[in-house]
Amino acid sequence: MKKKLELIVLLNSRKRKEFSQSLDNLSKNLQNYCSSLIIDESGDGVTFNILAQWETEDQMRKALKSEEFLILSGAISALSEKTIIRLDDKQVGNHISKLKSL
């Protein structure tokens, strides 16, 4: 069964550039772990929407344990003010540490 993970990351405006640079550096490697990866920055300049999809739950779990996702989690933890985590369109948490238990 396909799995969809959505991360909505709200940043302090002073952290936007640093977070954007981190995403740019990671995005190509993250793409290798996903069937689909879409990263969108909203017009407000402080909200990023990261949507990742996998063909199976096993692929998702493997991806979430990858070094790239761990680095992304660290960047989100250090630079975000708020994070909303949705799995298959259901909110499952509001802190990036929740990814470890998915």
C-alpha cells in the first residue's frame, strides 16, 4: 500500500535561508529514497511543505532511517518553530521526533 508523508515546517523568518540551503543540499539524495518528493516554499517565506511518497510501508521506514532523513530531521528540529506531520492525510504529530516512531 502506498504511503504519503507530509511535513509542514514553519520557520522563524531569520532561519529561512539556512533551512532552504539545507533542503537544497539534501533534496537530490532524499529523492533517491522516495517514489515522489515535492518540496514547496509558500509565498509567506516561512512555511515549507515537504511531501514524500513511497510504494510500500517498508520503503518508507527504510527512508526514514536513512542518513539524509536524519539530517533533515535535525535541521527541522533546530530551525523550525512548529512542524505538522501528516501520514496518509492524518495528522500524527507536531514535532519532528515523531518520525522515529512511524
